[in-house]
Amino acid sequence: MKEYTAKEMKLLKANPYTFKITKNKLYFTIEFKEAFWVAYQARMAPRKILNDFGYDLEIFGQKQIDSIVQSIKRQAQSEKGFSQGESRERRKKAEINISEKVNKNSKSLIQSILNEVKYLRQEVEFLKKITKKENTVTRKS
């Protein structure tokens, strides 16, 4: 993970499209994300877009630029749209209280179903990572 120097942080913070900057992470404004997405869909190169919005390309590596594109793309395609700053919303864990009135067989059946759901969620996350990795390798080839 890239760490920004004090000089880079100062440059990034001065840009009006920077919402927040920490030594490890850069957060863009909603306006930037919307404009970036429109330009990207018009087939403009991500480097050109960043440069046009006043960002120094020397600060960003190719991997970081790819990450910016993927993040903006994910937000553009989500139901919630673009967000500004950190999005700390996590999936709420499904906690089902099994009442004592349910007989023991039903209780164990429900518990096994919940365990299977948890396992399948983990498997889906793993498959997403594999797919993302394969897409990255394919793009580099």
C-alpha cells in the first residue's frame, strides 16, 4: 500500500476534488466521481481524466489508478450511487434467535441452515477475489 509523503498530501489536499487525504488513502468528492465516470464512459483514459482535474500523475502508480477506476465504477453501478468519504456500511449479520418453543430437531435444522448460509457467503467472497485477480492478470497480458 502506497504511503503519501507530506508534500504529496499537501498537493492532493489543495485540489478542490479531494474530499479527504490520509497517509494511506485518498478520498474524492462526489462531484469528481460523477465527472470522472462521465468522462470514463466517453472513453477518456483514466490518466487523462486525473490530469484534467488537476492531479499530478507522478503521485499515482498504475495499480492505484486501476483501483480508483474500479472503485468509481462499483459506486456508479450500485443502487446507492456515489458516496463521499468512507463507506463503513457493512452487511448486517443475520442473527436469528431460535425460540425455546421450537423442538430440538427444528432448532438443529435451522442452525445447520444458518451455518451453510455463512459458509456460502464466505465462498462467494472468495470467488469474487479470484475473479478480480483473473481479470487483472488478463488485462496485463
